[in-house]
Amino acid sequence: MSPNQKILNYFQNLVAKQLLGSAYLFIGRDPGIISTIMTAVACRQRSAPCGVCWDCEKIAAGSHPDLMVVEPDGTSIKIEQIREAINFLSLRPFRAQRKILLIKNASDLGDDAANAFLKTLEEPPRSSFLALCAGSLDELITTIVSRCRRIFLQDTPQPQDQNSSAALKGFITGSPTEFKDRAEFRSFLDSLISGALINLTDRSRRHNNQLSREYSCEIIPSSLTDQQALGVLDDLIRIRAAAGTANEKLALNLIRETINT
């Protein structure tokens, strides 16, 4: 099974269990899988994406009424485009369960456009699915990255953020972990989930896991079955969804219990 197929299976499980988040950042040079993920979000068949229903065909053609695609106008994505996208997301879905917004080349968001989009990323409408695409994290401003769940496509390596890596290493090995603010706490949770997703989608090739290679440790223990590992990831996503109001110490204790199941 290819890495992208594993990522699709992951999203299918999230949709089936009604655990799908609102904002995802897809990192990689081959974002073709995103179109299939969007059909899984829009498809109303039990085996989504079925690939043959009206919703799947319209998403694939880019003409679904609940889909909006934003891409650079010239050299950048303009604030007017983002305002139009925000207005699109504020409307109720016409047919699908969610409004779907795809931002291609998110690294081309102009400063004004990025700032205008931050509040929507922080508190996306519940009936929305936001997919941002970029070649690498280095191309994006940190405020955009910290507000999205990160998905690394195919063999795209996990970035080496020294602060995040050190915090993850300390946390996984049992050291006390503290954060200077909520933004840093959310960024830590995003990094944790990104590493867990790599564990889950690449369990047969663990040497490609950045955390395992650098620190000889795992976020999701290899002793767990695939189903148990998926349950751990789902729990981490629930905790991340409550990060805005959760007690940090209680959340960290819950995470420790979850990954030590």
C-alpha cells in the first residue's frame, strides 16, 4: 500500500467516525491525493469516495457548488480572494455536509491575505473543510502553520524544528513540559499529531520517521495493532480540538496515558 493510499485511508476513517478536523496543511510536491480526499469529504455514499456519484464527479471536475479553489492571481493570493473565500465558508452547504475550500500554493498568500485568513483558520466554521497546499513548511508563515493540522505527503520528510523536536523528545521521555503561551501549546500538539500520523501511515518503514531516527523513540508504540494505533491518533486529535480551552497539565497527562496504552 502506497503512503498516499494510507493517508487516504486515514481520512476515510476520520470521515466515517465523524472526527474530521476543519483545517489541514498538506506538505509535499505531489498534492494529487488531495482531490481524492476532497471527494471522500463530499461523497455521501457509505464507501466514500465512491468515485462515480454526482458529488465525486463534480469535485473531480472542480465544479461542485460546495467547493471553492483559490490559487495565486499573478504572483500572490490577494486579500480580495480571501475575503471571497471567507464569505463562501459562511454560507450553508448546498449539497455536501461541508463547504470545501482548497488553497493552492498557500506560500503565495500575501501578508494582508494571510492576516485576513488567520481568524478563519483559528475558528473555522464547523461545516467546513479547509485544505492548504505548500511544497514545504519553510515557505509559510508560522501563524498559518500553527493553525492547521499538518499532513506530509508521500516521502516528504518531517521538518527539523529544534524547539518542537526538543519539546517532543522531552515529553516522550517523561521530562516536565511547559509552554510560554497557548500558541506554543497548540504548535506542540500539531507536531505531536504530525509525528503520530507518520508512525501510523508508515508503520512498515519506521526508519523514515524523523523522531524515531533522531531520538530512538516512538509516539505511537509499535506494539499496538493498527486499529489501536488509529485510536491513539483519534484521541490526540480530540485533545487538539479542545486545545483552546483545555488545562495544559491535564491535557498532557491525558496524552501520556493515551500513548502509553
